[in-house]
Amino acid sequence: MSRQFVVQLPNRPGALASLSETLAARGVDLRAIGGGGIGDVGHVILTTADDPTTRAVLDEGGYTYIEGESILAEVGDRPGGMAGVARALADAGVNIYGHLFLGRWGDRAMFTFVVDDPAKARPILERKG
């Protein structure tokens, strides 16, 4: 799976538009995207079809970002499904930098996570929880 990027943006009109326009101008296709913002700071979490060009756009644009392995996880699509995964990661001392919702299939929800310690997180996230 591709890399996942967590990108800090100013929380103002046009910040996401500028980044996504620059990526599009370089031919980068977005695969998954999410984000938010509070106060002056926002963020976007994304995966693309072209990690090297995405990295170049972020570097050339002076963006603050974290890049990491995108770890796929199935979570029970029920109250507490995400809580259980988040608690298991926390109890293992793993910090979540970002996660993306990919969709629901039956009683499962699919996410990708980028974390500070993929080796510790992988056995937790790859469990069918």
C-alpha cells in the first residue's frame, strides 16, 4: 500500500485548494483524503498514486508533514469498534498520527493508520478486531 501523509495546513479558505491544485498540476491522483482544523491550524491526511511526486510537492511548498507506512485495519462496525483499536494502540505506547476511513463492508469498517511505531502497531491493527 502507498504511504500516508499527514500535512499541516493553515486553517483558512483556500489552503486545501492550493495544495490539491498543485498536486493535480503535477499529475498526482488522490486515493483517499480526510482532515480538519481548529483555530489557526488545520491538517489533511492523504494517500496518493504517486508518493515521490507528493513528497516533492510538499517539500517544495514548505509544508510541515509526517509521512508513514499506511497500515490497513479492519474494525468492527459497531459502537466501540474504533475505541478498542485506539485503546490497544495507546496501551502499547503507539501514537496515531492519522487515520483514514476507507469504507464499510458488512459488519466491518476499513481504515488505514499512520503511527509512530509501525512494528508495534502492525500486530494490533492487522488483527480482525
